[in-house]
Amino acid sequence: MRVKNIVPVLMLTLLSGSAIGQTQKQTTAKQDKKAERRERISKLMKQEEEGEVVFNKQSVFGFKMVTDGYGISYEFGKFKSNRVTNLFQFDFNEKKHPKEKKISLFDGFGFSSIIFGKTNNFYQSKFSFGQQRRIGGKGNRNGISVSGIYTGGFSLGMLKPYYVNVLANGKEIKSTFPTIVDSNYAIGGAAGITYGWKDLKIKPGVQVRGALRFDYGRFNEAVSAIEVGLAAEYYTQKISQVAYVDQKQLFFTAYMSFLFGRRK
């Protein structure tokens, strides 16, 4: 073969070898990425089977029964790790006083009822931040996971006057305790929950709580849980709920919540 024919052949061989080497490198890189992905998915599937929660966020709604009332809640959770979740919560509750007692009345037209001596309906809007720490994972998807919950934040107390229909000087008006008793008004029924919102009073405060959460959801994607815990609230002013009893600023309660939601 002549020299002038050898040069093009060598150049073609070198280029072909370079292209083949580049292709092999690209193929190896793709294979490595696929292998890493398969390993990661396999690890996540194993964690799922073992009961580990491997999601990014959760949204949870709840209904709460408290020793002195009831409420509803919403929670957004951002997963910090498989075991720790940052929580942002909102609760709306109505707090009852242990001295409240409903009585029935007959006002000449029919029966009605009032809570004698009640001065205000006490509502609360709570804004909290905290964490959920998984104590024990599920042994499998059908098991129960246990988490510790601790949160704290602000509580916005709202006092709505408890109005009662009374007869004063031959006219029906609406009044509140203890004015009703002091003025010796003839008492009718309660004015109703829709009346008195324009006279709402705001009482700011702070609150903390600690709880245990038992998640019995069959699949990790769903939240089905029961939470039991203790809470403390402190308000900047005393809260009037019932007349002729000591008013408090500090409240301690126990509660149980039924929680339902989703993880993503």
C-alpha cells in the first residue's frame, strides 16, 4: 500500500477509536446512573416495606376532643428526614367552663334553654410550630408507628358575649350575666350563636403542647392516626366565662385528636 493511502486509513482508525471510546464512556455513565437509580428505588421500597416514611410533605386534618371543649385542626408537615418532620399547625377550638350548666325554661310560648351565669363564649385560634419525631416505625405496612409531638406558638382568644332574651319594662331585650340577675329581669331563652359577634373581644396569649401520635394507616401515603396529649395556654388578661367564679389566665388541658390526611 502506498504511503499516501496509509495516512487516511490511520486517521480514520484513530477517529473511529476515539468515537468508540466516547460512546463506551457515555454508555457506562448511563448504566451507572440507571444502577444508582435502581439502588435508590430499591432502598426506598425496602424502607416503605419496613414502615419508614420517605415522603416530602403531609397535609393532615383533625377533630379534637378536649377536657374542656372541642375543636378542629389543620397541619402541614415538611419532612426534614425519615424520622423528623417540621410541623405548622392551625387549630380552632371552643373552650367550655366546668361550671357551665344548661337549664330549661318555659316562657309562656314554649320551652327554651340557657346556660345560667355564662358571660362569654370562649373561642380560640391557635398558630403553632414544632416537630414530629418518629419513636417507633411500623414493623410493616399494617403496623402502627409512634411519634412524639411538641409544638408552641400563639393563641388568639376570642370572647363573644353570651346574650339572653329577657323581659324589661314590658319589652323584650337582650342582656348578659350578671346584669340579668342584678336587674332582676325575667329570663327567656338564649339569643343564639349568631348574635353578639359585633361585640367580640380579643385576648392574645401563648400556648404549648406535647403529645404522642399513633399512626395506624395501612399505607404510608395515607395518614390515619390518633393523637393524645397535654396542652397549656396563658393569656395576657383574665378570661371571663361564667359569672361569680374566679377568672383564669392559665389553662391546662388534655385532649385526643382523630387525624386524617395524605403524604406526598
